[in-house]
Amino acid sequence: MKPRYVIASSALFAALLTVALSGCTEEAAILDTQTAVVEGYLFAGQPVDSLRLTQSYAYIRQDTTLITLDGLTPSMKVDDTVYPLLPKGNGYYYQPDLVIESGKTYRLSFDWNGKTVSAETFVPAQREAQISTVEISMSKITTGLPPGGFTLIDPIEVSWENPEGDYYYVLVRNLEENPEYVNDRLAEFELQNGGLRLCAMLSAPQNTNFYSINPIREITQFGRHQVIVFRVTPEYAGLFGAAGSTSQTITQPPTNVKNGLGILSGVSSDTLYFNVKKS
């Protein structure tokens, strides 16, 4: 089964790519391009199972339906071995026999519109992370502020070595099937706006070696939590900066794809856990 954190990361990538591309100028928007867009995340220790190929479009036109590129014959090369990627529909390709290894370079290629579209990425080595505590206590809040205000709780410090100054980001999420909210008011608000949600918090990639989780601001549910520390490539980190830009054109989004758009990115990760109990 595909780990849920991989799905979460893929969804994040797709959302950022859409925002980055939608920041095109009117001059660029009138061009109806048929450029191939690569959406690929190679997670160390996981097989290739979520690489997607689509077609870009002009944002000025009325029909903005996503066009997926099915029926192609993409391949991935590592060392001297070439693996054909198999179609699974809706623009997705996979290769169960190709398990991604950290410390290696992967090269994607396929033919589209008379050109060879290609991209390559290096998968960084996993960096082991540490967490300052595996359990904290929080008081249940039923109405408004708790008596006497909030009790200060020490931050949960997540740290790792980063002598290279590489980019890391942190995903924190609740693992309970039916988590109890720390604040009943927040639970009521979310029920009125589509139902209770899975608690998840995602930081932006930074070239740092720690992240502090503030329980008062960032933890909203009791129970077991998962912390995933991702080590990513500069190309992946660049998506976050581009998503907030308004000067990108359709020919200048963040990309490492030759004769195309999008990102092929290598990712490694380490996973930690902590529990939030009711005091």
C-alpha cells in the first residue's frame, strides 16, 4: 500500500505547480501551448508509482480541463539500467521493479510532439532526525479560553544534521481515526464547514537543521502524531517561492525539465512520533 505521506506530498506538489503556472502574464496567456508537464517525486525506499504526465494549456481560454498524456513510452534510467514506465491511466506511470535508492541519479525521458522530453534528479541520502519528547499533556478546552488562560507548553523540537545546508520541510499529522479535538469550539467550527478533518501541518522547505512545533498554535487534536522530516532538492524547494510570485510567465515556471515543464524531484525522509494526552 502506498504510504499516505507520499500521497500528501504529491498533492502538495500538484497544488504548488498549478499556482506557479497560473501566475502567467496576459501576454503569455494568449499562447496555446502543448508543452508536456512532468510531475514526478522519487521517494527513497519506494517504487516509482506516481509519476504523472500532462499537457499545459493557455489560461486565457474557457476550457481549462486537464489533458493527460496517456499512451506514451517513458523510461527511467539509473546507472546503466533503463526501466520502462508502465501506464496506469489518467496520465500516471509506474514501475514496481524500480525501487528508488538514495545517493543515485535518475533520468526520465520520453518523446512528445517530435521532441525528447527529459529530466534528471539526484535522490539525497536520508538524514536521521531526533525529537525532544515523545509525549506531551494538554488540557481540554470546552468553552472559550481555559480558566487562567493557556498553560505554557515547551515546544517540541525536531532536529537533524545539515552540514551541507540542504533543504528540509516537516509534515506533522494526527494518526487517529477519530481524533478528539483539544478545543471543542474548533471542532464545532469545522463540523459547520464540511466536517472534522485530519489534522496536518506542513512547513515550507528551509535550509535549516531544526523545526519547533508550538503545541498551542499547531496541535489541535489529542492522540498519536507522526512527524516526517523530508530532505528535498533545490528544485522542489523552488516551487514554494514561485507559488507566491506574480511575475512568472507560462514559459518561465520553476522547472528542471528539458523541452517541457514541471519538476522531477528526489526526496528522502525520516519519521518520528509523539503522543498528545489529555491532562
